[in-house]
Amino acid sequence: MYNLQLLTILEKVLGKSYQLKNGENSFYCPFCHHHKKKMQINLKTQKWHCWVCNKGGHKIGILLRKINAPSHLIKEVLQLLNDYISYETDQKETIHDVSLPQEYKPLYLKSEDPIYKNAIHYLKKRRIGSKEILRYSIGYCESGPYRNRIIIPSYDGDGKLNYFIARDIFPNSRFKYKNPPMSKDTVVFELFINWNEPIVLVEGSFDAIAVRRNVIPLLGKFPSKSLVKKLVTKKVKKVYVALDTDAKKDAAKLVKFLMDNGIEAYLLSMKEKDPSELGFEEFWNRVKQTEQSTFSDIIKGKLYG
């Protein structure tokens, strides 16, 4: 009842939404006005975020104020949220006792199950073989909430699970990725990172697996708070930024942030291919050819990204 009332008010302001899983709804963004519904709002936690312009926040009331929604609707929402407080908002944002899905099975254990065979076939198409499967403990689920998905665990510097990626293996899936019940404010694949060596930042987990060496997937276009803190406190000297070609402006912003914090930043030209498409050898050849970014490079990136 609470979700329905809240959704009704939001749709009066933002227009008809598209229902997603985990209590989220997708709306047209009132900030960047993208032609697709790229703003996601979680009706339980109140978190909202646009995947195009990166506008976001943790309170629906603040969102409505930012877009100058009618005052009576803002009051209705605030009253509603005061009366119905989601149990999730009473918990800490980061869930510490995290675990892999109960249905998780490692792919290095051979099986005649059709889902296993489809998972292996999918990974082969992504140029991921037995070595990568073993290194990253890649698994799959043939049942449960992560059914038909490849599971890629991530561990922190102490070897403790801090996240996992769940990617559907079938092309007709409506939801390619299913976020686990844990905070994304973490450092993915930290277990493999040497902070004394140059770091590579990429968008996705498959990009990171292709790059192999000292690489961190952002799971998006912007680093988490935890990653930013690590880069600064660990006094990382050199970072290579290799975001997809559709994120040139975001990459330029990230490079500027790194430069502002005294880090040597290198913005790689991806030339219409992401790291997973380039492959290991071609990617590192491109790294060797990349010169340190300058302020003028950042300006060009913002203007022509």
C-alpha cells in the first residue's frame, strides 16, 4: 500500500514509470531529459539515480524539491515517508555479513547441466577460459533469484567477499545485471590490487578480466567513495582511465579529479572498442602508446566527448 501511494505521487510529477525489480521504478530523468527512462528510484530506500547524467541522492523529498514539484505533493510524500519507514533505512548502508547466493556453483567443477554448458559457452564468446574462471572463482546459478546468471565474486584486500556481479547468460534477458544485497561502495577485485603499482580503471567486470593486471572495475562511470579514499590514502602515483567510448566526458572528469589529487592520469583512447573487445595484448599495447594527460587534454575531452 505504501509503495503504491508513493508511486502514484511520483508519477504525477515524473510521468508514467517502468517497474523494475527490487522495489525500483525507472522514470524519464527531469535533469538531462534523456529519451529513455534512465532515472531509477528505489521506493523502499528512497535512493534515486540517473544512469546518464549521474544525478542522484538518498531522499525522494530532496529530489522533488530540486525539480520544483508542487508543494502539496512534496508534503504528501514527506508525510507518507514519516508514517512508513522502510526497515532497510534503519540498517547501515553497508551490509557486512555478505555471502554468495546459496545456489552458487563454481564453473571449474564440470557438469552436464544445460545452464552450466550455456554459461561456459557465454564466457567463451567473451574470451574467458578456464584460467580466468579459476582465478576469479566464476560460478553460476541454475535456480533461485540468480537463476541463469554467471556469478563473479569480488574480495577485499583481506580475502573477504565484498561484492559479486550477477550477469544473465541469455541475450533476451530484460535485466542483464542483478545487483546483490550489498553496498556498491567498495573496491571491486581489491584482492588482486598492488597499490604501489599503476592502477587501471575500467567500467565493467569483463573489461577488468580482459585487462588482468592491477585493474579495478567501477561498475559504472564513476569511482565509489571507498575507491577514491583508497587512491588518495594509498598515495597511488599513476592511474590509467579506460572507459567505454560513450563515456568520454565522464572519463575526462575522472582524469581531472585524479590530476587535482596529484595522481598522474592517463586517458586512453578506446577507438570505439572497450577493453574486453580489445583483448589483453592490444589493450596493453595501447597503454604503452598513451602519454600523460594534461589540462588541455581534459578540456578537449569535455568539449568533444
